[in-house]
Amino acid sequence: MSQILKCLRVLGDPTRVRLAALLHRGELSVNELQQITRLSQPRISTHLGLLQETGLLASRREGKRSFYRINLKAAKSAMDCLQLAVAGAHETEFHRTDLLNLKRVLQQRDQRAQVYFNQVAGRFDRRYGPGRSWQAFGQFLLRILPPLDIADLGSGEGLLGELMARRARRVICIDNSTRIVQFGQRKARRNGLKNLEFKHGNIEQPPLPARSVDVALFSQALHHAAQPERAIQSAHRILRKGGQIIILDLLQHDFSKARELYGDHWQGFAESDLHQWLEAAGFKQIEISVVAREATPPHFQTLLASATK
């Protein structure tokens, strides 16, 4: 079989075209391709192997990781086929999402501090140490927070708000349950937290003035919103210039019982969707990463997103 026919055959698969289009933009590891496409690692490796056999890709090892790139020494006929495939990839349903995820992954490469934090977090409770705990670690971090005005959007009973109020200048908890708001108000008074306030309202249109807070927080609340993009737009409205939005929520999952068990409106979110909504709302310096994975089924994963107004 001629080289042209081999290339046409291997590039006849939409997944291989998708991977080739990403690698056409630069060298990527298998793990990075997995983060971008959300395909399984074995599936990605199989397709990369077929592309490499045809001579379209080259690879290198770095420790335990394999990095792939377009083989610039490939025959001209092979490169011509590749150029057509890459052009065709722009017409696929995944292209825009892949580019958003690629941008995020490349940003994470430069965030060495985040890489180091993940390494430390992974070692933190591997070995027992007297007096060493996440509770103590969290209390320490609270102590060094600057005094800020914080909106806890979709706060529930305000557990996180209560913790933050011990250091923040002011914390306003917004929840759509009158009963929960009343409970939170009573608890704040009982604990003497005069800077902790509860308000009844919807996170898609919080009852707060424009440019009134430094931080807008959604902690496992956004997946309850009917229109999460509208909630993000409202967060932009209430933030002061230079203020920060922080989102802790679930990575998109297929555990359909979450709607019935927890009242979730959305089954988590794809990183690309959050990035697109944040960008559309006017936020800059967008960072999104998976920060936790539950050890037991259904293995929920937690996303942390932050951005600046």
C-alpha cells in the first residue's frame, strides 16, 4: 500500500484527526491529551500508536511520560494529507472545546506552584504525623487571608461563610431557602459574628449592589442553578475591579442519580464550559483545574476555577 493511502486510511478516523489537530499546535503528553479530550488513556495511546506507525508522529520519553509531536521529517505526501485533516478538524463538533481545553492545559504547564501544591497535597496524609491535619492546615490559611468583603453565593447553612467571617471584613451568604437563611442568621448571632450576614435570594440574580464585594464564591452551588452562565455574569456585576470569582464544583459526570439524591440541576461541568462562560462574562486570568477525586464510586471529581474582573 502506498504512503498516501496509508495516511488517508489512518486519518479517516475522527478521533485520530482530532488528536492530530491538537498536536499540530505543539507537543503534548498523553496525560495532557486526556485532560483536553476527556478520552480514556488507553484509547488515546492506541490512536497515537497508529499515527506514529504511519510516520505522521514522533515521540520522546521524559521520565514516565510520553510526549508526542508532528513528525516534521515525514514525507511530503504524508504532510499534505495531514494538512487536509487538520483543516477538516475545524469543522468537527469538538474543535472549539478542544482549543479551550488546550489553552487551559498550556497555562497549567507554567504554574509550577500549582504542580508543587498537588505534589505536597498528595503526600500530606500518606504518613501519620502527630498534630498534622487538613483542619489545622485550613485554620492556618484562614489566619493569613487579608480582610475582604466576600459573597458566598448558594451558601446553604453558611459553614464556609462562618469560617471566613473569622478573618474577612464582611461575609454575605446568599441562599434561596428562607428557612436556611433564618437558621444561618440565628447561628451567626449565637456565635457573635457581626460581620456575617444572610440574605434570601437567587444566585442567578443575587440581591447585592454592583461593585460591592472583593470575592464572589460558588462552593458546590453552581450545579444547582438553572442558568449557571447567568450566575457567573451576576458575579461579575457585584465584584469590584480586580475582584475574584472562585468556583468549586463537580467535574462533569454520568451519575444520573445525583438529580434525585441531591437535587442537582447539572451533572457537573466540563472545564471548557466554565472557561467559556467566564470569558463571555468578561473575566480575565482564568484558571481551571481538577483538585480532588473521591476514592469511592462514583468517583466525583472537584473542579476549582478562578478568574479576575
